[in-house]
Amino acid sequence: MGIGSESGSGSGSDDSSSSSSSGGGWSSVARGVVVKTLVLIGGALLLKRLTKSTTRWDHASHVTRSLSGEKFSKDQAARDPDHYFNIRMSSCPAAEMVDGSKVLYFEQAFWRSPQKPFRQRFYMVKPCPKELKCDVEVSSYAIRDAEEYKNFCDRSKDQRPLPEEVIGDIAEHLTTVHLKRCERGKRCLYEGSTPPASFPNLWNGASYCTSELAILKNNELHSWDRGYNDEGNQVWGPKEGPYEFKPAPASSTNDMFSSLNFPIQQSIEKRIEGSFVLQE
């Protein structure tokens, strides 16, 4: 009896231990399955996020944001005052077309006299047609009544022409630049140009004009517009390279260019005709 009791007691203990061990094993397996499942789901979501393709409209939106805002060529003018001026570039959204294309108002002026822009345009930004090997199309248009749009971006919205008025004031098509994403390792994000000799221009003896545009990080823009005659000789626009426009903090615009202290006189403003386009 005693031996039987000891034997029975030992058997019950073994069964209990076995059951406990079995339960712990299944619990461990279950936890492992849950962890692996969560890892797989997380990995799949991360992979989906990383591999999500950027749409053509995403590129157009990025270019639109990069073109918008107030930028200056101050740094470039400080480095090379003989060939470049400190130009203020201002651009902002003005309307949207029915196909989703964004219309930006654009103007350029000497930094000392921003209220007197010497160049005013509408930019229309949209994805490139699928048949073209580019990502974003940026077209420039003349403005039907440019005087009404001076300092458009500096006004409150209730003081600006309405979007439907903007669309009605889009006039002559001037140029179109086809932008492509820059190759990995380059400073730019997008770059492109007009097709060769494709846009007529009669200013200062020119027969056609070209435009090059590069969008860099931090919303920096490089813009190079030039005019050529029938012989292929450049007759207007900078020869040394593109204008480089960088966003400037609002606090720095008041003392902009103070280190150079250049007087902006009529003679200097006339000189710009040989290095930067006043009109097209």
C-alpha cells in the first residue's frame, strides 16, 4: 500500500509537470507565431510605404511648391557683381485649371524696388504628356493686363484678382520647359530646358529664345534665359551661367545687399538689358 501510494503520488506529479510543460510550450509557440506575424505585417507595410510609386501629379505638386515663394539672387550678385544683379523673384498660386494644372503668378524686380517688377508672367505647371520623356511641364504665359497684377503675391487674398479673372487674363504662350528628375548624386531635384530653337523671340535682334530651369534642395532655383539671332549668336541674357535664386529669411530682406552698397541708378538698370531679360 505504501509503495502503491508513493507510486500513485509520483505518477500524478509527473502528469502535472508534463501538462504544465506542455502548456508552457504551446504558449511559447503561440507567442512566437504572433511575433512573427507582427514582424511580417510590419515589414509588408514598411515595404509598401517605401515602394509606393510617386505619381506624375506628385511631381507637379513638388515643382509648384518649389517655384512658389520669395527668392533672391543676393549671394550670386555678391560673388560676381559685374555680371549679376540682386533680383527679387516672387511667385504664388493664382488659380487652378479644370484639368488640375496649377497657375502661378510670377514676377521679378530689382530688390530695392520690388513694387516695380520688370517681368511678369503666369506659370502653368502640370505633368508632362505621357508620350514625352519628362516628369513636369512648366509653361510661361504673358498676362493680358499685367499692371493689375503688380505685387500680386504681396497682397491679401481679398485684394487679388479672382481665380476666374486670372484664367481669363492668361494671354500669349511664351515658352515651355520640360523637367525631369535629376539623377542620383546630383545637387538638383529636377532640371530641364525648352526644346532647341522652338520659341520665337524678337527682342534685341533675337529670332528665338531658350530657357533652362533647375530646382535644387531647399527651394533654390537656377534659371537661365537667353535669346539668339538667326546666326546662332546670343543677343540677350547672361552668358556666364544661370541666375541662382535662394529663399531669404524675411528678417534679412531689409538690409539685403548692404555689404555691397550698390546705388541703383538708371544707368545700372539699363545694363541689365544685356545680362537679364526685361521682356521677351
